[in-house]
Amino acid sequence: MKKKLIIAVIGCLVLWPLTTVAATLSSSEIMNRLEARYNVKGIFVRFHQTSTLKALDVTDEADGQIYIKQPGRMRWEYQTPEKQLIITDGKSLWVYRPDDNQVITGNADTFFGEGKGGAFLADMTSIQKNFTIELAPDDPEGNYVLKLTPDTPSGDIQVVMLTVSKKTFNVLQVVTENAYGDETRLTFESPQFDQDLPDSLFEFSPPKGAEIDSFNE
């Protein structure tokens, strides 16, 4: 009887670490599951944004919601501290500040190029195409953390830290740091997948009397 008990205990000690190792995924396996998770017709998600300018020691916060439709279409609706719309159909970009009745137009790449502003939420495949990906230590809640370093150096993006849920493979947080140490932290909650979003959400016509400027000037 004692011999059987010892064998059973030894068996548990041997099998436990093997099970743990098997549950650990590589960065490429995590990315493959992430791409599959976000390969849907439409997504709605709420966000909280914290932006820090290191040199000025200034931090701003904002809240809102995002509508996402592949390929590359996004609608960011900032609700606090002031209302603002950022809309792209994948090619053109509009930023609308209703309180000032001001519209800024330009190419989507100017604002969202190279992964800026969480652009890869609308095309997860762009991460493996444009970044070197490393598996960082898990966050305090035990979620995956991926360190993304752009293949093409840029002052706008020095590194991106991507936090991914181990249970759902939802993106929980994106932290982008530029060459000056400035940081933008986007935290996501309550994502809704497979949303049937009309194309009209990603189109914009400036309201009458709006002041119109361009990013490209």
C-alpha cells in the first residue's frame, strides 16, 4: 500500500511540471491565436487612454469607444474629457472636434501608420509583418505580455507592450513608447465580437460651416 502511494506521489511530481510547460505558448503561437480571435467582421470595445509627456511631466486621460471593421476601418469616439471623433475608412482620415466645429483631414497612414494609435486592432496580421516579437514576463494577473519592436526604426514608436488574456486572447492593453520616453496606454474592456457594422460608420462628411484643416499641409 505504501509503495503504491509513493509511486502515485512521484507520478504527480513528474506530471505537474510537464503540464505547466505544455500550457506555455510561444510568441508566434500567441500571435496566431490573436489573429484568429480578431479575424471577425466587426468589433466594438470600450477604452481608457492615458497619455504621458515625459519632458513636461504631463499626463492626460480620456475614455470612449471604438468600432472596428476589417480591413483598416476604425471609428474612435472620445467621450471624456471632451467629445472627439477619429474616423478612417482605411485610406482617408477625419478628426472632428464638435465643440470647436473643426475637422482635420489627411491620409490614414499619417495618424495610424506603423502601428500608431492601436491601428493593428483593425489588422492583427500587420504585427508579425512589421515587428520583432518577444515574449515578456506575464503581468501580475497572469496574462501574456508581448514586446513589439518595430523592424523599421521610428521616432514615433520605440517599443509596444501588448497584454493579451490567456483565457480569451482578447487584447487587454497596448502601451506605446516613443523615442522621447512619452507613453500612450490604451486599456480595453467589454469587447463585443462579430458585430454587423454598417460601412457608414467609417465615412464622414464635414458639417456645414466647419473649419477644415489638413495633416498633410
